[in-house]
Amino acid sequence: MFNFYFDLLNKSVYICFVNIKQIAMSTIEFNQALLDIENKLISFAYTFTRSSEDARDLTQETILKAIRYKKQYTPKTNFKAWAFTIMRNTYINQYRRKVHSKTIFDYTENSYLTTNKAISDNSPYESIQMKEILSKIDLLSSEYKVPFELHVQGFKYKEISEKLDIPIGTVKSRIFIARKKLIDLLPDYSFSFN
């Protein structure tokens, strides 16, 4: 009697496994589902960007990520919500990177790229200061200089860790040490860390 139930259980598990395999979307179905919601994605992207060109760029990035992470999608769940979540997270990451690098896009005829910081290229004193600071950064050994420069460029600790193939704790430590060395090398400057 036990063997009968055991065989029945094995067949049930096998049938469930086969049914799960059959539920997965094919590549054609997946791509068609993306195309079906493309206009909705563009509209959703526009609520973030307020620019039709940026909305199309964000939509394209979202579609590429959806295709790249197709295996992460759970079949028979809300496909539209999954794609919208990818878009929202992509936008948030791009926004954080822009804010961190303090980049602003000027949507005038010439589309200038500016920064939030007041920069006066006319001041010889500021030019001398910048040269002095850059020369002191160049004095750092590459093990401290490279993570520090990547951090200044707006990369997150995790991204630096992956790029340099070192642990995240090591990245944080090297950036901290680079800051300390620069403070020692530049005693005439005052520093404030946010």
C-alpha cells in the first residue's frame, strides 16, 4: 500500500514539474509582451523625466534590462508591474548618479552640460588651487588614488568594488585613507564632509 502512494506522489510531483515547465514564456512571447506594453512604458517614463526624448531613452533602457533579466521574471505574474518596477529602479539609479555627480542638462537649443557648482574659470587663484589639489591627488599611490577618483566621479562603493575586484570594505578603507592623506597634504585648505 505504501508503494502505491509513493508512486502516486512521484507521478504527481512529475506532472506538476512538467506543468511548470510548460508555463514559462518563450522568447517570442516575452518580446511580444514587451512590445505590447511599450507605449505604457513610455507614458510611465514621461511621468519621471518630463521629456519625451528622455522617456524614450528610459524605456529603451528598461526593455534592454527586461530582456537581460528575463529569467528573473516569474511566469503567470503581473508582467506590466515587473517591467514598471525595472523602469522605476533604473530611473532612481540614474537620478542618484546625476545628483551625486551634480550634473544638470540644459534643454535649450545647444543642450549644454553644466554642473551645480559655481565654477569661475576666470579666476587665476582657483586655477592654481585646482592644479595644486590635482597634483596632490597624483601623489597618492594607485591603490588609494583609483578608488578615490572613481568615488569622486560618482560611482558607488559596490560599483567600485566590482570594477576593481576588491571587497567593499577595502574600497571604503582606501577612500577614507586617501581623504586623510589629502587633508595632510593640503593643510592650507579647509574640508567639510557631508
